[in-house]
Amino acid sequence: MIAVLLILAVLAGTARADTGLQAADWLRARGLSPELVVVLIAALPIVELRGAVPVGILVFCMPWWQAVLWSLLGNIAPILLVLFLLEKVVAWLSHISLFRRFFEWLFARARSRSAAIQKYEFWGLVTFVGIPLPGTGAWTGAVAAEVLGLSYWKSLSAIIVGVLMAAVVVTFLSVLGRQFRWVGIGLIVLIAAGFVYTVVAAVRKPKAKP
């Protein structure tokens, strides 16, 4: 079971790293600084810190602490508002078909994990956000907190602790990938599969209930 979780964690991290590389190329082509690119990538749903840290370390060759710092800023800053304005943000973006499908998947994902989160409350939400598996992260954690009606400060503090937990795992893998080329290549290849899984699950049309 532990081996399976480790493999899934690597897959999820690689998917976000692969997406982060594409986003980094697009943003850098528009003259943005590496620091701002990392912040913006970390702010994206699905990608988040798990994709931004590898970009900072492996693409821009930042010191690991600098990549983590900018990634934390980008990942947590939107959540400060998302926890307040989630309903309005969802209603506004749901006019676009792709975002509507994404939010349908995101809420379904959060509800499917709500029982475990509710059972352990704070630490349940921390674990959900912190373990880098497909479909987890700060954005999904914010939705889960909204579904369960958790207080703002409890939700925010749990999400921050979870993001810090994810930062430890992803930073270790990224630094290892910089030291050993074959590890970095392996991470990118494996994570591409995890990203495909996450995107397909997010945009796939939900089956109608009988």
C-alpha cells in the first residue's frame, strides 16, 4: 500500500511539473521574470505548488528555498480570497464550459473525500491537501472546506499546513532530480501520466444518474 501511494505521489508531482513547464515557457515568452512565473504557476488550480517548485528548481535553477518561497506565495495567496468568494468565483467562471466541467469534477472530488475529512476535521483537511496525489491540493481543499462548512480560519490554517507538507515532498523530489539527471527525466515521464489522468477526470462529462 505504501509503495502504491509513493508511485501515485510521483505521478501526481510529475504531471504538475510537466504542465508547469508548458506554462513557464508561455509566460517567459512574454517577458515575465522567473520569480513571477513561479508565483503565477503556483496560483493555477491542479498545477499549484506541486508544479511550480519543479519549475523553479529544474528550469530556472533557483535555490530550493527561493523556489519554495515563491511557490508558497502563489499557492496560498489565491486561497485567502477563494475561501471567502468561492460561490461567486464558481458562478462567474462556470459560464465557460471547460471551467464548468472542472468545477463539477472538483466538487465531486471534494464530496467523495468529505467523510474522511469531516471525521478528522483539521488533520483530515491537512492530509488531503498535503499528500501530492491526483485531484488533491489547496484548491480542492478549499472546496472540501466549503462543502463541510468548516470555519474560515480553521480551513485556511489546515490548507497552509497541507501546502507546507506538499512542499517538503516536492522539493525533495525536485532537488533529487537536479542532482541525478535520470531521476529528473523519470519524474517528468511519470508525472505526465498523472497529469493526463487528472485532466481527463476533470473535463470528462459526468455520467447521468439513472
